Amino acid sequence: MTSKFNQDLDKNPANYQPMSPLGLLDRAADVHPDRIAVIHGERRYTWVAYAQRCRSLARALIGAGIERGDTVAILASNIPEMLEAQFGVPMAGAVINSINIRLDAPAIAFILQHSETRLLLVDQQFADVAREAVKLSGMQMNVVDIRASDVPDAEPVGVVDYESFLAKAPADAQLRYPEDEWDAIALNYTSGTTGSPKGVIYHHRAAYLNALGTTIYARLNIGKAVYLWTLPLFHCNGWCYAWAMAAVAGTNVCLRKVVPQDIYAAIVQHGVTHFAGAPAVLSALVMGKPKDWVKPETPIWLACAGASPPVTVIEQTEALGFEVLHVYGMTEQHGVNTTCVVQDSWADMEHEERLRHMGRQGVRTTVAGEMIVANSVTLKPVARDGKTIGEVLFRGNLGMKGYLKNPDATREAFEGGWMHSGDLAVVHEDGYIEIKDRSKDIIISGGENVSSIEVEEVLFTHPAVFQAAVVAVPDEKWGEVPCAVLELHPEHEGKLTQEDIIQFCRSKLPGFKTPKHVIFEPLVRTATGKLQKFKLRHHVAQIIANRNH
């Protein structure tokens, strides 16, 4: 029986439109046409000019034969053209694939093949690797070169440059907004910390919702936001910040290289109010503080994701005038899903206790839907005791469509109607979650669970430690035990022994959590800055085996 609330009450253009971040650009250009949208060196674009460039890109792509559902890839640093592609490609009805600029040619070739890329936009800074990747892919595709005066000139990869491509855009080409909010908007490849990368498909609905959610949790909607692009746009489309900045008509400050000198210079020159990045960015800010740095009157909002920054780093970053917000999410969930919302009661806490609370991954964002920490098989939530470990599970509107051409992995990820993160966490009494490890990285020593993250946090409190990673190594008596791999600050190299570190940890941790082995060497990371612990485990196991012979 049809409900009276549905009878003769169908969707129509007057009361329904597919959700999409593309409309945010149109509004920004209409409402704030003369406000500066993009800054890069001497280049400045107002919102109306920026929107026009995005539309020209869309029309140029349509003129080049791009159809709805085609993949358009871009290999570029955080430059204006990269921002334009976040809108221009989906405005052509295509799906944007922002490729990690740190990948080598074979990895890029794999992505081009797997995604069936029809057209590739190439920043001339990466011309050589792009040329090799296209050749290795064996594919025929159009290539558009993005020329720039701020990097050395390079031999073109394609036959047309970006500005000429835009100039030749057919003026009568109709922009293609999504026909359904479930249509794909972006394709993001995971960094493959546990194997081959998988193509995560984003949809317009979640991209729109997470863009709006970002304006809330990152406080982009308070005052005039000036956002510095320290976060790679190839990473979850910049955590959806590219679209979020259109929602508030803020100013995007582009940054090719994430180095302290350039960050501090941009903050002073452009009045930066917000930026984001991994814990390594915080450490770099502390290490690279200019001698003439003056703490700003109004704190600069810094969203930090990844493993919890050490308490000492949060403290040092705050002292410089940055307000740190710890966030957590995953590529498969369109970026950020939880934030460590600061409670009023934290102001009364002891200093170190407050900092420890700030390092938690927190609670779900306004648009994140449901989240539980539970047994990954029974889906029964764990106790709120800050001790019992379970897997972080999500469900709601932020979930990916699935993995491209990988139905088995998609089914596994959505087992039981929840998005399985693979991250292990505890839930504190106040409902805030705290990540303890990846499910594949937990160490089981003598039947006891050891969180590698917990041990790493202790190691980071040692003044000599710059970077730390803890993994399991086989042990005849305990099955496996923790092994610490440490990268020391330059002034401390060669001055510490394995026993020094073990004694330090033993004073702060139970015996079974204390590393039994310590290796001093640089830590090798993936192109997105992540540790491949499955490779590290194999590497250190060989070192320990050789020590024992």
C-alpha cells in the first residue's frame, strides 16, 4: 500500500538534485566572485576566474572525446591545475584519478592500465617518469603537459600544453553534472602497505557530504579560511579539502614542496589559517622553526592524521602557535571519519593528561554515520574500558562504492554490513577511540597482545629518537617478541646501544611489551609515507637470525 506521504509526491527537478561537490564551486563563484580562490607564486585567481578555468577544462575534455565514466588521470604536485582537475574532470562526467607523485614508472603504469585511463594530465616536474610509465603501459592515450615557470623545463610528454588545451575548449560543450549521486567522482589507489594497491571508487554523494563535514570539524567556516596545501591532493583528493574550500569560498595557497622554510614563509606572507598533514609535518615544524618566528595571536588550525603524534611533539607544536586537531580515517571512507573533539572539561586536566586525550582518534564526525569498535567476526562491540581491543568498523554514507574490478576484496571489506578498517582500537569510558595497531601488526608474545603503537609512543619520548617502528620477530620461547627499529637524531647517532633502549623501555613498560631486540637504521616508507610493516618484519627477522648465528 502506498503511503499518503508518497502518493503523487514524486521526485522532480524542483525538489530533488543529486548531491555533488560540483555545485559548491558554482555557488562560490556566484556569491564571492572577486574573492581570491587560488594563490601560487605570482599567480592569483578569483573564484569566478577559478570556476571558469575548471569549466574550460571540462569542456576541453569533452572536446577531446572524453565520455561519461571515462578515467582522466593527473600526475601533479599541489599546483593550481591540480585543484582545477578536482572540479573540471568530474564536470566532464569523467572520474578523476589523482596519481601519487612519489610512485615509480612501473607503479604508475599499473594504475594507468588498471584504471583504463583515457587522458593523462602531466605536471612537467614529473615528465620523465610519466613518459616511461605511458610507454610501459602499452596504452594509447592523450597526454596534456602542464608547463610551469617554477620548475626546470622538460621535454613534453604529449602534443599539447594545458593552457592551449583550455583555450581550444568548445564553448558550446554542455557540462555533465552527475545523473545520480551514486555516480563515481574519483578513483584513489591505496598505497599497498599489505600488497598490491587497490582502486577505491568515490561517489558524488559522499564527496559532497565529507566536504561539508570538513568545513565543520576543521572550522573552515569560522572567519575567512586561508588553507595551505601541505597535504598531497593525490591523497583522498586532499581529504576532500579541495571541495570543502569551495563550500566556504576560502583561499587555497598552493605549495610544491612541504619543507618547513616554505611553510613558515607562506604562513607569514598569506596569513594562513589552516593546513593539514601527517605527524611528520608536526615534527618538521618543530625542527625547522625560523629564528625570527613570532607566535601568532590567533592559533593556526592544524589537522593531523595517522598514528598519534608523540605527546612531546603536540606540546612543542602548540608552543609555536598551532592548534592540533587529531583526526582519523581511511581512503575507503573518503578520508577523515573521526576527530578528537576537545571537551570543555579537558581544560581542568593536568597538562600531560590533556595532551594524551588530544592524541586520541576521537569520535565520529557530523557526517560519518555509525562507528563501532568490535569483534571483527561477531561484530559485538567491545567494552568501554580503554583496554579491550577490537576492530574499527564504519557504516553510513561515506563508504566507498567498492574496489575497481575487485569484487572479492569489496565483499570482504563490507562483510556483515560494516566497512572493516583493519585498524585495532580501544574505546575509552567517554566513547573516544584510540588506535592501537593494524590487525596484521599486533604482536602476540606469550599469549599476550602487544600494541606496536603503544611501544612506539614510549620510544618517541626518548630525546634521541627521531623515528620509530616496532614489529614482531620470531622467538623460540614466546612465539614472537617486539623488535624496535630506530632512526636517531643526527647528533645522537652511534651514541646509544641496544641495552640503553631496552632499559629505557623497561622503566616505562611491562616486561612482555619491552623490545627484546633493537636495530638502528633509517626507516624506509612507501610513497605516501607509510611503513610497510610486513616488509619490515621480514627484514628485521633476517637481521636477528644473522645475529644469532
